[in-house]
Amino acid sequence: MVDSRRAAMAPPALQAGVRAALVLLGGALGLTVSALALTSLHLARRVVTPAARVPDTRILSLDTSAQTITLARTPDTELPGRYGLFTSGTESYVKLGSVLAEDATSVKRKLLTEIGPQARISADAAFSGWYYDTPAELHLPYTSELIGSAVGPCPAWLFPAGTGEVWVIQIHGRGTTRAECLRAVPLFHGLGITSLLVSYRNDGEAPRSRAGTYSLGATEWRDVDAAIGFARRRGAKRIVLMGWSMGGAIALQLELNSAHRDVLAGVILESPVVDWRVVLGYQARQQHIPTAVTGLAIGALRTEWSAHMAGAGAAIPFDRLDVIARAPELRHPILILHSDDDGFVPSDASHDLVVARPDLVQMQVFDTARHTKLWNYDQERWSGSIRSWLEERALLPE
């Protein structure tokens, strides 16, 4: 214990110095805590704010005579298969074919969209697995529909097939639109399954909620539940849900909460979010964000008052969105298609769901297909996996 008499006899200069040091230390700690809190709120806001497409690819050269394009090499641009590229200038979107040549820094690919010699395209572009950009490109009959939901009419594309008794409802991911799902339509159409590609609140096509932010599936599933009701009214007897990335999280919430669970026949998940905490932790590590910041951001989104500070319309129920913990509640067969090198949504939780419910969940594991690009990377395997799974569960129309 410090002798109070000695402390009292300490030189005034020393006492003043100690007081100043304590004030500085307290101020520094306060600033650190404040900075940490602000950083966490900023991260939380990014999580729930609908993402705009940002350039992630550099166009190095364009040869219109040979119809080739050379891109800076990345884990995405080096993938074999067919892809899309969002661009700006005289072309807004082009289709990419196979890799023709590559070196340590660049990849030359075949252009599948013809580009004229007068084309002027910005060097900054965004690589995509969409491939098809509009429904007309499929050359299949379709209609544009509006699905009535609590937030208003949500646009959808309907591709009728077969007898109309078996439907697949496709749910796109975060920061994308229903066009992401177009590449799956020909497979289902060939199997006699009607496809409904839906939109949901705050995705840029459906109506905006009051806050205008994502709830990571906690409310979006209600808009898709309205689409299930629409399908039933149009004659659907059995419905398969297919979710891409965050659409997988939405599909799983429907599997757990839908008022129409009696008509659901199965769930197909492409590169799905199964537990948001796993995904957010992984993405934070990829961006070298301290674990403490990530934990505080998740904590902020879980609490009503701080969620509003982060721009969210309501607290995010991460426990309800954790399907590993809720695995005993699952009722229908699930097929997961996921690549272990996903790079955006790690496959760990998908593997965990197989372990938690091996009686219901099957998984096709890819190793070099990246995020939501499994169809692009190996269309034959991707299509065959879905077809076989549907056949084994007698989900094909008779």
C-alpha cells in the first residue's frame, strides 16, 4: 500500500506529472474505445447496406479483330468455363469464353459477345458468374409477374414448364438481382420444372423497406414466402427452393419458418450462407480487420438501439439465422453445392450442416470453382448433381 504521507510529501512537479500522465492515459483509452466503437459501427453498416457492384477486374487489352480480351490475372479471371464481365463505355456487359493464354500476370479469354472495332470500354470491370443477363437470352417462354408482399409488389420472372405441378423458386444473393439465377433455368425447364425467379425487399428491383437495408434473411424470407403462395395459386403442388449465397440463408429461413412448409419438397443451396457469424468473421480476416472489431459489429447489429445506429431497420437475430444450431428443426431434403476455395462465403458451415443432419443434407464439394461460379466452372457436374438429387427424391414431374 502506498504511504499517503509520502505521497503528500512528493514534489509538486512530480504530482503534477503523474496527474498529467493519468489524464493522457485516460484520454488515449477513451479515444481508442471511441475509435473501436466507430469502426465497429461502420463495419456493421457495411454488412446491412445493399452493396453496389464495384470493379474487381482490370482489362489490359481488347482485340476486336480476334474477339479476345486480356484481363489482369486473379483467382476468378483464371477460372476455366464461361463467365460475364460488367463493363462501362459502349458495352455494359460482355460474355467471356475459355482461357486461350495466360502468364503470371494476365489471362487472355475468348469473347462470346461480339464487339465492334469502334468499341470503347473502361479498363475497370467486374467479373461475374451470371453469364446470362436478361431472360430473353434463354430463348424460352416467360412472363413478367408481380408478387404481392408486405412491402409491395416484387417483380419476378416465370418460366412455365411441364405440367406446372412442380416448381423451383430461385432466390438470388446479396448485392445481385434475379438475373443471377437465369443460368439454372434451362436445366429445370428441360426436366419439366417451372421456374420462378424472385426479387425481395431492398435488392434494387423490389420495393424498399423503411430502413432500406438488409436483415440478412431475417425479413426477406417473407417476400419469398409470398412467392410460394403465388405458386400455389398458379397450380404448384410441390416446390423446391433454390438459394444462391445470401439467397441460401433466405431459403433456409423459409425451410424453418414458412407458412407453406407442407408444399415444400426440398432445398438446393449454391454457395450458401448457413451461419452469418462464420461468414462475417471470415470476410473480416480477409480484410485484416481485428477480431474485436468484428465481434463488436455483430454485437451492435444484435441490439435494437445500436442496430438503428448502424442503419439497420431492426436488430439482426443471428441466433435465429444460425441453421447449424437449428438443424434439428429441418424437415426437407437439402442439396448443397459449395466450393472449398469459395473466397467469399467459406464452406465450413456447409460441411457442418452435413454433419449435423446427414439424414437430410447432401453436399457436392468443388475445390476450385470460387463463389457462385460452380455452374460456370463445370456445368456438366453441376447440372448432373442437381438432376440426380431430384431423381433420387422423386421430385421430377411424372
